[in-house]
Amino acid sequence: MTAHANRRTRTAATFATAALILALPAVAQVDLGTEEQRAAGKVVYDKYCGQCHGDTGDGNGYATPRVRPKPRDFTTGKYKFRTTPNGMLPTDDDLRRIIEIGAPYTSMPGWPNLTSAEIQNVIYYIKTFSPDFENPDRYAEPIEIPRPLESTEESVARGRVLYEEQACGACHGEVGRGDGASAPTLVNDKGDPIRAADLTQRWTYRGGPTKEDIYRTFSTGLNGTPMPSYADSLEVEDRQHLVNYVYSLGDGDDPNYGTLITAVYSAEPIDLQDEETLDALFESAPMTRFPLVGQITEPGRNFFPPVTSIEAQAVYNRDEIAFRVRWHDLRADTSGRNNPSLEVPMWDEDNGIGGDAADDAGDSDDFFGDFGGEEAPAEDDFFGDSGDDFFGDGGDDFFGTADAGAGGAEFSDAVALQFPASLAPEETPELKPYFLYGDAQNPVDLWFVNLTYGVADTFRGRGSDSIEPTEADIVEAVTSYDQGAWTVTYKRRRSSRAGVSFAEEQYTPVAFSVWDGFNRERGNKRALSSWFYVYTEPSVEQAVAGPVLRAALIVLAIELLVVFLVRRRARQKAADEEASGATLTATEAPAV
Amino acid sequence: MWGLNLPIVLALAAIGGVLAWRRAHTLVWLLYTGGALWAFFRFGFTVPIPQSVATIYLGITGLALVSYASSSRERLAETVQPIQRLILEPRYRLALAGLLVALPGLAAYNAYADLTMPLEAPGFGREIHPPPPTELTVHDETIDMATAENPYLHYKHDDPELYGKHVENGRRVYYENCFWCHGDGMGGDGMFAHGLNPVPSNFNDVGTLPALQSSFVHWRIAKGGPGMPAGGTPWDSAMPAWEKFLTTEEMWDVNLFIYDFNGYEPRALGQH
């Protein structure tokens, strides 16, 4: 153990010196490590990396069919996150960076537990997968990344002009929400669909959120993706202005995920048709962002949902409560079908649009049955109708929309709010319905909006296989799609006889679901949240001064009382002592 | 560790140590105990604990402290004596005046902080390892939880090659199904973990797999969140019931793999 650790530190030291020596002349050169290092790297790789990147480095690991973006195929020698010019190989530091911190919101995790030497070894091993690393011509110096310019108004304005001139918006959208006109058609070198980054959500940038990262991204380009390099078309200073503009599009460094919607009181009527006053009403309500993840607990799993968060707010008046939710989507899919209980055949778990659905569906047997086990009885169900669906309308429709882009997917965008049908009894306040569409004992109500129609339908859920339309309450909704953002506003009476009522100062559980039709999401294939809460703030604002003053006065009164009592007793005692002291002196006369 | 804010807890313990060393006065001890408990509940946890629980604990300990102080005449006299001196002796007059102002100030601040505290969603505790059933039926096969064991575990010694095959199949099952939640390195930190509450279990943790029998893990894999009794808040858990997706063999294989990957052994039968 100690010997092992010793060896590690020694290797690390060697590398540190080596790095120093290399850094001095700053010449890019072929460094493939020693046989021993590559062998040590293979051990790390086989344990931690092969299940995604493939045991032979071809990007075909066990997880590959179910993740997007797909794990890098190391045999191509193409890397996204580099400090080197477009088309060149990454430096060891580039590789080290991605291995240490990962690419957020992808399945490539950071590996903070690997030692520096282990990372270096695995880098040497990764290099063996592509002959490019033996070719000195494929190496280049890292570009210089200047210190960011101050983000003045002029700089941002100049950046905006460049953003328009260079047509970044064609992919990233006019205000950067990833909804550019060509966004739905983008594919990478391997023909897999790829999304233009949502520039407003900096925390999801795969290459990192800092100004230096952004500068690097569009100076070197992301090899193998449609994201080009602008090193040749833009001067250094212009690129710095562009960084400031891209940065200004961002919604903060951090998603600041919350757990609570605070519904604020308003005396005003809530009129969904009057856009202006409605907007003004929501202006006063705090906005909370909630994380969404793929539904992968029940059949119809969604392994790569494009929508990763939703924002929500709420207002209420005497009789009604209104919720507003907002999320980003690369285009409005408003022509297809959708509802919470649409069936999702098994083969569609692995495939979004584009790519080779047929191949994957064909050999999905490989994934499930090749290691000697009999098939789970439940699985038969999926395969039973998947075949039909696939070769029947599923397949046709699928190829019909594969070249999508022009709008009109098979499935429409949709959203749902989920509430328990009744609040938990007082003795078990933690009790809730199952967060996936409820359960038999504790049902949920869904306020579902299929964005093809833009009206709210209500469903009662008693589990994924029991979702029935209800008409007990009337829920109204208005919807809008603007530059990559869906906004849906709901309204209902606060009191309900069949479902949950929203009393003042009440915590009501709420959960969200979002369906992206473009990603073939429908039924249980959705992005969802766990249970959160909506708190209906008291309509009468609580005065702070009163209770604070009261607390101070009560304590002061107690203090004064104690002081008064103690002093009075002391006085009495003194008086008593004086009286008895007189007798004492008389009898014993102690010395004073 | 255990949701504790270690620096705070250690600081409180250190103050206690100093007091013991200096043989502090009873009154100081009482004030310390009350204050330390208050600070412990307010700042001592990294996970929020329900306000109501803290209030109950503080109420009970407050009563206990008062009854301790007044448990005998001498102790009571000893405890209140410094207070009497503070109130009566002229040389403490300034200190007394200060205290008369400071305490209401503190009370006012506390009331203010309570009123303006940012709202928080209610949080509830849950049993992480609730008691398993005595029998488990998966895919029409019933096993006795007390005596069942992973049927492939013994290959580790009897037939390492076959063992390796089962582990490899478990690896496949894991990376086709589990890592989004439990993480690539099994740290409970998969790419979906941040959106789930409760968070997925961390299999690197010595308090998890090594403390469990393989039959317990089998139960959790086969029946998932919904299979738990109410104490485990089954309605919140995203843990799937894998019997819907996997064969019995695949479930034992992935069970084998998560132990093997972390270098752990299941808790042996009959060990408690």
C-alpha cells in the first residue's frame, strides 16, 4: 500500500517536472508515455471508461444507445474541447481538464477521485486508440486566450452586431435559446442529432461557463460538431466583444434550483385573455427554477430529455389561483398527438429522432437477452407491441419525420402540473401520492396542456397504467411560444370539491412534466420533476414591527420583574438581619 | 458526515471541554448547555431539520435544565447566587444595565429573524433501510429473506471464470440502466441525481452495501421505491422496481457487480 502510494507520488513528481520542461520551450510534441504507463492506463480505462467509450475505444459501450451526446469515439482522433486550433489534436491538459471536471448535463462525468498519475496514464492509453497521436502534423500550439475585456455597454453592443453578422442565431436562436432556424436539422459527423447550445443557460455549457471557455469554444470550434471555429473570420478583439455579448445572454452562473413556489396574493381579477395585465400580475411573483430529469423509473423511459429545467410562479386572488410555467424548446411542435398515457414501445426508449432507429430496434435483442438469461416475462409485453408499432405506423412515421426541421413532428409539445388529489392527513404530513402519476390509494390530478390545442385537460392518475380524464374542475390555460421559450399560464378556482383546494398559508405538493415532441416524447417518455411545494402566501401582509416589539417588551418586563423581586427580597432580608443582628450583637458581640 | 456541520459541532464540543477544564460555575454550565443546544439545532446540521422537531427538543432540554438547577436547595442557591450579586452589588450596575438592554434586543432579533426567514419547503425524515419483508416473491419465485444469498457469490471462490462472466453481465445491466441515478463511479451522483429527492444511494459508502445482506439488496432492486413500507417514503423514491425490466438472473448479476466494483462483500447471513 505504502509502496504503491510512494510510486504514485514519485510518478506524479516525474510528470510535474516533465510538464515543466515541456512548458518552457512550449513546443507541441508527440508524447505517448511508456509501455508501463499505458498498461496502467488500461486498467483505469477498463474499470471506469470502457462501459461508455467502448472497450476498444470506438465509443460503443453498454451505455451508448441510451445517451446523447454519445460517448466520444476515440478512434477518430476528433475532440471537442481543445485549446488547439480547429482540426488539431487536444493537448494533454485539455484531456485532463475534461476527465477531471466532465461535461455538465451529459453522461460524461468528472472523475475527481482519480489521481493525477492515473489520469495521465489513462490519457496515454486513450491516445493508443487513434494513429493520429503518432503523427506530429496533427499537433499544434494552444491558442492564446486573452484576458476578458470589461463588459461595457459598447462592448456588448459590438458583440451583438457580430453575433448577427456571423449568423450565430441561425443555430443558437436570436436571443440564444438554442432555437435557431436550422437547429432542428443539426447532426454531428456521425449523423447523430445534436442540439445547438442554449446560450442563456450557461451552467449547461459542456465546455465550461467562464468567459475564457466561451472564447475558446468559438475560437477553436468543437471538432466533429456543426459548431464552427471563428478564428479566421473574427479578430481577437471582436471575439472578446462577442464573448461579452454571449455572456450577457446568460441567465446567471448558476441555475439556483429551488424547492418552493410562493404564490402571492393580488386583489386584481385574473384575466387570461388580457395579456398585459396578466404579465403585470406575474411581474410581482417570485420565479423559481426546478430541475427536470428523464423519466427512467417506469417503462417508456426517456434517457436524454433535452429540457433540463422549468421555471414557475403563481398568483392568487380571493377566488382563483394562476400558475405560470416557462421552459426552452428548440421549436414549437404543435401538430402532433400527445397525452399522459400514450404508449411508448420499448424500441423507442433508445432512440430519439434521426439516426438508425431500425438498426437499434433490430438488435435490441442483443442488449437484453444475450447473456444466457431467459427474458423477463414483463419484457415480452414491450417487445410484443414494439414490433408491431415499429413496422407498422411507428416505423413509417418515424422516417417521415426524420428529416424533420420543417415543423410537424408526430408528437406535440406538452406540459403538465401535477397535484395530489387531496392533502395528506394531519397525522402523516409526509404522505404523498407516488410522484409518477400517483397510486391506487393516493391519486393525483394532472393539468395537462397539449400545445397543439393550447387548452388544459384534466386527468386523474392512479399510477402510470390508470390515467383517466376528469371534468370535476375547470382549468383554463393560455399558451405562447416566443423565440425558443414556451410559456403556459393556468387558472383554476382556489376551492375544489373533487381535488385539492388552495387555502392561504398552505403548502401544497406540486410536480412538473414536460414533453418535447421533437424528441418523440409522449406518455411516460417525458422530463419530470420530483415533488416540490407551492406555498400560498397570506393575503394580509404580516407586520414585522409588532411581533418584534412585543418580543422585546415581554423580555424587558420579565427582566424588570426579576430585578424588582430580587431587590425587594434583599431589602427584606437586610431589614430582618438588622433586626436579628441587633440581638446577635447583644449576645455574642462578634468582632467586626 | 451524517448531515452534521462538523466545524460547528467541534467548536461547541471544544467550548464544553474548556469549561470542564476550568471547572466552570454551575450557572455557566447551564447557560452553555442551553446555548449549545440552540446553536446545534440552528447551525449544526447541513441538511435542514424541521423547525418543529428542534422546538420540541429545546423545550424538553429547557425543562430538564430548570429541574436540574432546582433539584436541591444548595444547587439552587449556588445557581442563582451570581445572578443575585449582579442585580444587587453596585459595582455591577453598568453590566446590569447592559444586560437589561441586550436581552430584549436579542429577543427582538430572534423574532425578526423568524419572521423574515426565507420560506422553505417542508422536509420530512425517512428510514433509509426500512425492515424488509420476511419472504420475497420475484417472477413467481419465492425466497426466504433470512437465508437467501446471491446464488452466484460462491463462484468467486469456486469458479472465478464464471464469476467474472456474471460480474460482466452485471456491468452491462448497470450501464444500461442504473448510472443515470447512482453514478458512473457509483457515488450516488449520476447525471439525474440532482433532480431526485431522496437522492440515489451512494454505493461507495461503507455504510451501505457492506452493511446489507445480498437478499436485502435483491429486495430493493426487484421492488424499488414502491416496494418499501411507509417509513421509507415510497412515494418519493425514484428507484425503479427492476422486476419490470430485468430477469431474476440479471438482478442478481447487477447485485454482484455493485459489490465487486466497490470491493465489498455482502453482510454474511445471520450477522447482525
